Amino acid sequence: MAQPERPTLALGLFAFCAGVVVLLLALMLGFHIESTPRAVADSAKGQLIAIPAAIALVTGVVALNGRRRSWGLAVGWVGAAAAVVAVLLTLLLPGG
């Protein structure tokens, strides 16, 4: 039985795009030369949001590559969930 490709494509693109944006933000938060308390808080926030963003990025690519297979939709949902977690952590954690 063939899985629908459009939802898998949408979930994969969402996970990939959100992962890229949050990873770039985490990278920018980690670049500090001085060691002020704000810089330490920004760096800690960047490290925390990078993990689910990397998971979202990788699972987004896997879902896009496997969108014609039966497991592609499940991987797309995992990627979308990781992307939502990454975005929520970005918005809710103090710093940056």
C-alpha cells in the first residue's frame, strides 16, 4: 500500500527548515569573545536548543529521502516533533 507523499513532504520540509533556522540561531548564540554572565547564558541556551534542532534537521532529510516508502511518514512526524521542541525551547528559555 502506497503512503501519501504530500504529508511526508510537508513534514520533512518543515523539520528541515526549522532545524536549519534554529541551528543557525544556536550557532550565533554560541559566538562570544567575552565571558560576561549574559554571554554564558546565551551560550548555554545555544547548546540546549542545538540538540533537538539537529535531530529535526537529520530526520527532515531522512523523511524527504524516504517519502515514497512506508516509514517516511513516521520519520516525518518525529522530525516535526523535534522541530516544535526546538522552536519552543528557543522561545521559552531565558537568554539570547
